[in-house]
Amino acid sequence: MARLRSVLTRAGLLAKPRDVLVTGLPRSGTTLTCHLLQKLPDTVALHEPMASRKFSSERTAGEMCGDVERFLRRQRESIAERGVAMSKHAEGKVPDNPVGTQRNEEGKRTNDGMDRGEIAIDKKLPRDFMLVVKHNSSFTALLHLLATRFEVFAVMRNPFGVLGSWNSISLEVGRGHVPAAERVDAQLAKDLAAIPDVVDRQLRILDWFYGRYRDLLPAERVIKYEDVVATRGKRLAVINPLAASLDEPLESRNKNKLYDGEAMKAIGERLLASDGAYWHFYPRESVAALLRG
């Protein structure tokens, strides 16, 4: 990998420090993306390190984008001076999946093993290292601002797999709400408050996320989870060319035995009968095939 980096540097593909923002739907593979990028010798990828409550419709665009810029700068300084950075983590590492198999009293999977704090950056980084910061809902809500000031990529996943995960976890999105996005997007909050049914709220949330990526990002900045899995991580070379050397044993979880099969059959039928921006990226047949499988 060091040799590949040398070749790319000489070719001018890796010359300046790069700050990259990653966003995506909750449970779409964004944490896996950070986990894989963190394996690269010139990259630090941080999982939801910022306090999302700072992002709010009560603050100006300049204030919120300024917070992101300052955070990136301070993390670079912290890494250079103290060898640590802020991130959500499991035992000091960015995991491939923040939600485990453990379940609460309601039978929902939890992320109880996750903490937020400083993690050690224990690899020798080049001066021009890449810094990646990932937030799902907050960055998507601010995408119309961030995409004009930063290099932003979005990760998405088949909507059936996303819904399967949402309905198996104890997080707010499993109840049809995304507080971090609703704090920024007042219209989304109003829409969700007016929808009594959980699955209908989830379908509205899906439409909102996919619609933001369709309308605000060029196609080359959108990464599908299925492509990351199929290429064993190489698809992430669109973010960092060194990812072309990844060869990780990855397996799709779009049909996961941890999901409730009967419940997902009913939810899948409702998804197929709905209209939403997700069909811009995934054909209905891709959902129908998961239902059949």
C-alpha cells in the first residue's frame, strides 16, 4: 500500500491534505465506510464526533458551517500534537457496525457498547493525511450548505435493508423520527409530527434522505453499500484512491436473520406500493427480489 501511495503522490493524486465529509442514511453502511477508510495508512476517519445538538434551525448557515470548519482544524491539530481525535468508538476503535446483536427488554438491538471520546491515532501519518468526518442526519439536513463548501460523499443502501435494520433497533429512527435532522429541517419535523403511523413516518424519512442526495450531490459522490460489499471495500477508492488495495471479507446484510421476517414482509409490501426518491436509485425489482429471497 505504501508503494501505491508513492505512485499516486507522484501522479499528483495525493498532494494536499483533504478534509472529507461523509453522510448517509442511518444504518446504510456509513460506519462501515469509516471503519474501512480508517484502515488506510494516510486516513483518519471519525464516526459522529461532533455534538449534533449544535446543528439547529435557530442558528445561521455561517455559524454551523463554521463549526464544521473549526472542528476539522482542531482535530488535525489534536492528531498532530497529541495523537488523539474525537470519535464515537467501541473500546477505542471505530467499529464496522455500531449496533450489536444484544437486545433490550423490548427485543430491539442496541448500541450500548458505544462511547464518545478521544481515541488514539497510533499510525504514522503523512503531513497531507486525509481527515474524514461522518454524521448521518445532521450532515444530510445541512447538505445544501455543506456541499458548496466541502467535499461530501453520501452512502446509501437498498431501502428494504434500511427499513429492516430500522425496525430491529432501539434508536429513534426505529420509532419514525430523526431528531438530529428535525432540529435543522423544520418542515421535516412538521411532516413527521402529522403522521401517526410509524412505518409511514419511516417511508417519509426514507424519501427525505434519498431526495437530498438525488437533488444536492453529483452521482459520483453517491456510494451504494451493495457496491462496497461486492468490491470488498474497493468502491471507496472514489473517496481515497488507496482504497483500491482493500480486500475485506464483507457480506451484505440486506436480508438479515436478525430482522423479523413476517413484519418485514408486510413492510416490504408497503414500500413497494409507495412512491419516493429511493426509486431513483433502486428499482422496485431489487426490493421484490429481497422479499422473495
